[in-house]
Amino acid sequence: MRNADEHAQSPRPRRITVERGGPVVVEGPVEVVTDDGTVAVSRRFAVAICTCRRSATYPWCDTSHRARRPRPTGREEDGGR
């Protein structure tokens, strides 16, 4: 983990994209510390971090969130009328 001085000298901020109903995409490389203290490292240029906890490769997203979509409401089924 970087200390405050190293972070202040970073050339640009790290970009994080939050996808509705999906993962959080982070420009890499990254280190992710999970709630049990496990550290996962990726050297890729961008990674998708799972937010639904359905991924078999947690903390990395494997698109398992796509298997369960919210049920449509009556308004969506009739074209919103």
C-alpha cells in the first residue's frame, strides 16, 4: 500500500467506474483487500471488482451478476403504458 506522500505525487488520479447492477471497474494495477484480510493483486490495465458476491473468482467479477436480473414490473412488461 502506498503512503500519503507517494499518493500525492501520482501523475493522475486512478479512474473508478461504477456500473449499475454490475461490477466496479478500476484502472489497474490494483490490490484489493477483502473483508477477511485476503489480498488479491492484479497487474492488468483495468479490472472489474465484484459487488454482488456471486463471482466464483471473487473479488474479481466473472459476470455472474448477469444470471440474476431483477424481475420486470408490470409497467415494463406492457411497454410502460
